[in-house]
Amino acid sequence: MSEFVPGLAGVVAARSAIGFINGLEGILRYRGIRIEELAEKSTFEEVSYLLLFGKLPTATELAAFDAELRAVRAVPACVLDILRALPATGHPMLALQTATAALGTVNPQMDVSDRAGNLRATYRLIASMPTVVAAFDRIRKDLPVIEPDASLSHAANFMYMLNGERPAANVERLIDVCLVLHAEHGFNASTFTGRVIGSSLANPYSVVSGAVGSLSGPLHGGANERVLEMLQKIPSVDAVEGFLDHMIETKQKIMGLGHRVYKVKDPRSHALQTLAKDVFETQGGTPLYAIATRLEQLAADRMGDKGIYPNVDFYSGLVYEGLGIETDLFTPVFAIARVSGWTAHWLEQLEDNRIYRPTQMYVGEKDAHYVEIADR
Ligand code: ACO
């Protein structure tokens, strides 16, 4: 009989050559390249190519790939109509999940043995996520939807479609680095969800729509907006200790801390902390950054021996907050980045596919009988 492993912790479910994580040393590599190096030198478009094709593009390859993405940023009118029909109070992650599935009805890619069609769907998914997120935000605020601008980079175009203004170069770079940092992370819950869906040979819009749903939960990508809400409830740096004591006594999880794989501070968190500091230094002070660093320090003293340190979600919300992005858009911004990782994993899954079908340990009744309703 097979061993029961709750949460599949440590279970090897596939071979993959996309993302490498060393959780004890805090190392993350995409296709062998350290995340710190990519955050400093690369762009989201280039990283997406790297994840999808397994190598850095030449200048010509990158230009062609970028042009493919820019050409399919717009979403069809019927998808915008669906977004308009949704309640303005609905969470943007649900709107994104809905719109992603809807995109598949317009451009179906049902035969996943067609590699060229799979790549076209991949480009469309990566290119249209920012358009959907920005459109939903504007629709719910009763603002006109802004068409994508093909002269702008992926990051700049997202901020333009969201705010109606072309972002300054430093804002564009900040968002771009955030997208690079969030693009891939091995067999996390949402990527695994996508691979499971893909393993049934379902179409890529179902793969990504399912992955969006998985990312939205508070134990995964949904933690980033909850971190900000949590920090906002702590009135001052002096109040952090009492807050932490209360959380530990009442056995509540502190959002943005802890990770299944990392037992040291997540390398992405180091990079995002630096970005958050930069944003606050340029945009003016806020107590939130000081509250966050105090919480990190006290939590390390109390829970460091359990390997509980900041994960990617701890500082990312502070960066987005500093850039004026709505709190409930933080996880959609994560999805805009992670779609490159999801699609890279989907393509990899298809190369050597076997449907995921684990087993269970049955603990229910063994020999029950039907009881007539009148006799129950
Ligand atoms: N705050 C307080 N205690 C924690 C935290 C936390 N954030 N995270 C883990 N712990 C404790 C648990 O209470 C448990 O303690 P115990 O052994 O005394 O019972 C121990 O550490 C192990 O925790 P698990 O929840 O079993 O660890 P698991 O690997 O299953 O979960 C997870 C990892 C979900 C990330 C967890 O650390 C967590 O819930 N963190 C808060 C939510 C969060 O920030 N999620 C984003 C993760 S990054 C990402 O997905 C993009």
C-alpha cells in the first residue's frame, strides 16, 4: 500500500526543467539562471521566452516573440461584455478566471497535439491577461476601457490600460521586475493544478483558468492582498509585538510568512523588499514598511526555528500599494506574471504526458445498504 502524504509534501510528481528551487539555501533559478540576475538584467518578455523555450532568445527571436504578444493583447468584444455583466463588487480573480475560460470559446485550441496552435494560444493567454485585469478594474469603476497600446512594453502597457497614463520609466521597470520575480516557481499549487488539467489533454484556456482559481486562495497567491490588510490593521510599529503575540496565542497564520519549500527567507522577498523600500523612498513615507520590517524581525525571533520567514507575498503588496494599485488587484498582477510559468509547464507536460490520477486511502463505511427514505 502506498504511503499517505498530506498535501503531497515532498512527493515527486514529474520531471521538470523549468524552475529550480533550493529551499534551504533560498535559491530560485529559471532554466538554470538565478532569479536575482534575471531581476537585474532581464525583462518579462525575455523571461517568458526563456521559460517557454528553455533558452535566452537572440535579439531577432526576442523581437519576433514580443511582436507576437503585442499583436494579440486586445480581448474580443464578447469577453468585455462578459466582464461588464459581472457584479462590480466581484473579486477580480474570479473575473479573470471567467474571462480566461471565455477567451477559449472565441479562440478554441481543442486539439492539443497541434504544437503551433498551442503556441498561438500561449501567446494569447500571456498577452491578454493584463488587458482583462485592467478592463475589469475600469468597468467596475464606470471608466472607459482602454485599448492596449502596441508601442508599449508588456509592463508599461498594463499600467497604461489601468490608469490611462503612460507610466514613468521607473514605474515601468518596477512592475517589470515584479513580473519577472513572479513568473515561475516550480510545482506550486496553481502550476500543479494547471498540469493536472493539462494532463487530461484539456485545452489551454481551461488549464490557465483553473490555475487562476488555485492561485486566488489565501494560502497561495491570495496571501498578498491579505498581507496588506493585516499590516493596515496594526496601528504602529510599537503595536507589532502585541499583534504577533495575539496571532501566536490564538494559533492564527500570519499572511506572507512561511513556505512549503523555503525554510529561509524567500529570495523573491529579498528583491521585493528592496523594491518596496525604493518605492516608499520616492513616493513619500508610510508606516507600513516599518511595520512590515518589524513584524519580519519579531517573527524570525519567535518562529525562525520552524523555518517561517517572509515569502514572495510579504513585500509585493507594499510595492503595488506604493504604485497606487488597488489591493484586490495584487493577486491578478501575480497571475499576469505566472501565466508564463503555467503555460511553460503545460507545454512541458504535453511533451511527456500521462494523466495525473493519484489514489486515496479510503476511510469511509465499507458495507452500507440503502435505507428507504421513510425509514431514515
Ligand atoms: N504563521 C504562523 N505559523 C505558521 C505560518 C504562518 N504564516 N506558516 C506556517 N506556520 C506554522 C504552522 O502553524 C505549523 O506549525 P505546527 O507545526 O506547530 O502546527 C508549521 O508552521 C507548518 O505549517 P503548515 O501550514 O503545515 O505548512 P505548509 O507547508 O502546509 O504550508 C503555507 C505552507 C501554506 C505557505 C503556510 O506557511 C501558510 O499558510 N502561510 C501563510 C499564507 C501565505 O503567506 N501564503 C503564501 C505562500 S507563497 C505563495 O504561495 C505564492
